[in-house]
Amino acid sequence: MINNPKISIIIPVYNVEKYISQCLESAINQSLKDIEIIIVDDCGSDNSMDIAKEYAKNDNRIKIIKNSQNQGPFTSRNNAVLVANGEYLVFLDSDDFLDLRACEIAYNATKNGYYDVVKFSAYNYENGNTTIFDKILENDSFESLEEYANYMYRQKGYPRWNLWSIIVKRDIYLKAFEILNSKDRIIMAEDALMSFVLWNLSNKFCHICDILYYYRQNENSTTRSKNDEIISRNSKDSKIAKVFVENLKYYEYCDRLMYRKINKIVFKIYDKYFRFKRRLRVKFGV
């Protein structure tokens, strides 16, 4: 086990025995060797974890943690972050896979830790064929959140709320737990919620053109559903998540040019909530 790896690759696993080997092969064979791979057993019913355990026997960079019950990808990722040691995090869905130079290229783009978030491009992968899923047209960098938001919300088809197309500092992700409850069960739009919070906690951003991720069109994935009712229902465990999703739907309908309004509404609720908690702690010791 590497004590302080450059990158932690986080892989929640639930009923993906058909794809898990390709996913793990892409992680284990990264050209950057200074990594750790954290597999989260989310209590599936197939042989996915038996396959994962066989890989772990032969690679001491692999760490397996197990949820007490099925918790979904949001909580599974959060559980992994809490035990991760990497300077940066890469999120890999267990039915997808990485380019073998993904970690090396993305980490080099951080410029020795200067950038908080590096975003890269992705392929859509279906039946052995690849098409461009998300293509960044040119390398670019942004020196503030305001600069980044002004750029992103004016691009056609943006923002892309995908955790698997970024590399992000672990310390920033941990700060997000001061805003979001890491144990909330959020099944739909979890990437959008967490991405939004991570953006607001970051200052330096970088885009690179390299296509480093292969996103598989898996019909069994919950992310394939676009039903707004399901999104809202599965976000009800977190008040801030519900507020975010409702505002996101409205503001994206208005060409997503209302970044500051979303920001103010969500974080005003966050500040009020945590001030209330602090008063309770001071007064009652709870």
C-alpha cells in the first residue's frame, strides 16, 4: 500500500460482474503507478466483488471497503473519500474504464497541485464502438470561480455535471462534507449536486483536450433515468439537495445563466442551517 499516493481512484461496485474486470484492468495498468484504488462494496447480489477480491490479492494498491447496506454511488464515493490518502481523487464508475494514461496526464495537468480541479474529455462507449461524449476543444485555465462560471455557463451543452470527468483535490472534497451530509442517500443528480459544491469550494480550474474516460451506455444504470419526479424523490433525504435540484431545473431551463442566483440561494440556506447548529451546540452541547 502506498502511503501518500498522488491519486486515489474510487470505484463504487454494485452488480457489474459483466464489466468489472475491464474497469479494474484500466485502473491497475495506469502508467502512473503512484496511485491507490479504493473499491466500495455496495452490497450487490452478483459476483462482482468476488472478481474484485481476486484482483486485490495481486495488487497491494487495492483497498476494499464494504457498506453496511446498499447506499448508492453518492454515499459509496463519500465513504471511500473518508479513507482515501491521495492528493487528488479520480471517480470511476464500475461499468466504465479509463485510458491507461488518464491518471498521468490529468495529474501532470495539475501543475504540482496548483489547480484544484482538472476537467478532461470522455468517449461514449457502446458495443465496442466509441463516439465523442464530451469534448473539450482547447486547453484552458481559470484563475477564479467567477471566471470559470462565466465561461462554463455560456458554453453550449454546459455545464457537464460529471464527477467522472474531473480530477479534484481530496482536501476540497472533504470540505464539501461541511455542506453536504456524506451519509445522505441521493440516487439521482448526485454528480450535479456534488460538482456544484466542489466548484464553489475551488479557485483554480484547468481544462485539457485529452479524452481520458470511456463512459459505457449501461441501460441498468440509475443515471439513465431522466424522470424529474424520481430525481426529486430520491433527493428528499437532503434539504440542500432538494433545493439545488429544484433550482437547477428552473435555471437550466433559462439557459443556465443564473449561476449567482443558485449560488446565493443554496449557500444562504447552508449558512442559516449551520449557524443554527452552532447555536444549539453552544447552548445545549449537542
